[in-house]
Amino acid sequence: MTMHFEYKIEGGDFTRAGYASSQVKRSLKQLNVDPKVIKRVVVALYEAEVNVVAHAYSGIIEVYIDTEKIKMILTDKGPGISNIELAMEMGFSTATPEVREMGFGAGMGLPNIKKNSDEFKIESEVGIGTKLEIVVFIKQ
Amino acid sequence: MDNNSTSIKHSGNMKLKDVAEMLNGRVVSGIEHIDKEVEFAFSSDLMSDVLTVQKDNVILLTGLANVQALRTAEMSDISCIVFVRNKKVSVDMLKLGKESGIVLIECPSSMFRASGVLFSNGLKPVY
Ligand SMILES: Nc1ncnc2c1ncn2[C@@H]1O[C@H](COP(=O)(O)OP(=O)(O)O)[C@@H](O)[C@H]1O
Ligand SMILES: [Mg+2]
């Protein structure tokens, strides 16, 4: 059995940032997934969702849930990341003052996403966009 | 005189009702959860920092009054947010608060004073 959800993200729309993560949290709760696992999933997904809102033009979140794992794929259209290694460093940020006013933009998102995931992949093409793949296993 | 911080007994649990009272706070949402007990507090305006907190039974003290503070609390299983320095909860925030059941408290104190009051009354720091 695999469940599949899909959400659209609009770049720059901070009022809706977190809507998808909230919906995913609700679904995982209904499926009686361990709260510790849910927290890791939604914290990672929320930071990733905020990144699309903060740094890209638009994006799609695909979520796949089966009995073993939760897999999230975020694909965005945006400026992309020229130096992924640098972007993954704690404290590196190109966020605008507007993003910082929202409580983000300290360069902590990508490291925290990685920390909360069991599998983490990031690919990016400058001028095209960025793709994140986040997997969290349900049974630890 | 027994006024050094080492004398504070961090025995933990405090009711949200007591948190609101100690801070002269106004509970603007989630009054039905006011008897819930918490053990830790974290003070920050940086939501990315809040999202690294691993503990349970944490409340958030913040000067950031926007929808992202509520979303951050929701993802982090934080059951109560105290908005310091008279930051006002907006209509959008209230709506999200109702949906998520997070207790929202407005209080006049600065972040420093509010943190100090709760700390000296036994609420534990996360780090
Ligand atoms: N989806 C994305 N599209 C383009 N750039 C991104 C994206 N996600 C992250 N980045 C880049 O990586 C940097 C670090 O990201 P992150 O660790 O989440 O910190 P922050 O978002 O606070 O700046 C960002 O400042 C930005 O330059
Ligand atoms: Mg980020």
C-alpha cells in the first residue's frame, strides 16, 4: 500500500508557507505514526517548503507514504544553487531581509533537513531549479 | 540571602495557566488547554533555531508575531506560544491557533524579563 499526496508551492507567498507540512502532519497522525517520526518528517518538510517560498519561484511537493517510510520530493523552478556544498554549510544564507523578518534566513534550514532525514539527496541546476529528496523511515 | 540562581529548583512541570498568570499575560486562544503542564521553555525570534529543539513539553517565548511562529510551533509539537512586548496576535494567527489547538498568550514583559520570571519559577531551559 502506498499513499500519495501532492501540493503546489508559490514562491514568495509566506502566508501559505507551511500549509503542505501541516496537511502531511495531519495525515501521519491519522495513520498513527510515532510522534517522534512525525516531528522529524514535518520539521524537515517545513524547512524545505520555506526554502521554496524564500528562494524559488514555484514548486511541487510529492509525498509517498508506505508501511516502511515517508518519502518527500520537492521540485522547484527557481535560480538553483551554484555551490551545493556551501549551501549545506551551517550559517550560509543568501536570504533577503524579508525572509529574515519571517524568522528564517540564518542558513540553518538545509543542515536541519539533512539531520532529520534518514536519506537526503539534493540536486540543482543554476537557472532551472532545485530538487530535494527526503526519506524518513517509520520503524527506527 | 538565598538569591543566587543555583538555588532555583528546576523541578519541572508548570501549568500553562500559571505561565500566563506569572507573566500578567492574556490568553487569546486555546483557553481549553490551559491546564496542560509544560517542563521547558525556549526563547527565540529565529524559527530555524526553534525547529532544532528536540525536547517535548516546550513552550516558545518570541517577539515574532506572525503565522510562521504558529507553523513552527505546530511542526515542533510546541503547545504554547508567549508573545512578548505586547506583540499582537493577528486574525490569521488566531485562525491557525484555533486549528492547531496551540495556546497563544500575549504579555507586556520583554523577552528577558519573561524568560527570567519563568526560569526562576522552575521552568527548565532546553540547553
Ligand atoms: N530551493 C532553493 N532554491 C534556490 N536556492 C536555495 C534553495 N534552498 C536553499 N537555497 C540556497 O541555500 C542557502 C541555504 O539554505 P538554508 O540552509 O535553508 O538557509 P536559509 O534558507 O536560511 O538561507 C539559501 O540561502 C539559498 O542560497
Ligand atoms: Mg532555509
